[in-house]
Amino acid sequence: MINKAVEWLAKLTKSATKPKSIAKAYYRRLGDMNDPDTKMIMGSLMAYCWVLKANGPQSSDFMMYNEGKRDVFFFILDMIGLKEADFVELNKLATKALEGQEDATTYY
């Protein structure tokens, strides 16, 4: 089964093999959830992309900006084929990274 990110890349590049190679590269670098560095990177990325927070009352431009960050994070998750159990672990790491942070502006 081809995931949505690889399918999207296949349409974009008009190639069936290049997107699979790209997905494999993502997986080689970020797919090993037993690696502490991978967990740290993905957990901090999850926090930075504001995946755990809902968009509150703010300008529509800021909301679109946050949704764009979330979309990139979910694209990466799709490329590495993250399992549900891994997502739960990332949620814990990202929650810890966000402790004491009131909003996403802390990260940029």
C-alpha cells in the first residue's frame, strides 16, 4: 500500500520510483523510533508544529500559518510510516517540550 504522501509525490514528479526513494530516505533518517535522537527530533518537531494545541482566537493569517506547520509535520509522519504507539510516545515528548509554553510564538 502506498501512503498518501508518496502518492502525492508520485503525481507531482510524474514518477513511481522517485517518491518511494524519498520515502525511504525519510524513514532511514527519522523512522527508527527506538533511536533516542529520532524521538527527540520528532517530539520537538511535534511541539514546534503546534500539533497538540488547538487554534484559539487569533487572526486568520496566524491560523493558516499554524495549519501549514501541522501539515508539514503530518507529511513527515506519513513519509516515515509512524505507528500509533509511536505517536503516543511522541505526544508525551512533545507535551514535555511544551511545558510552561503559553503559545506557539515561543518557538520562532
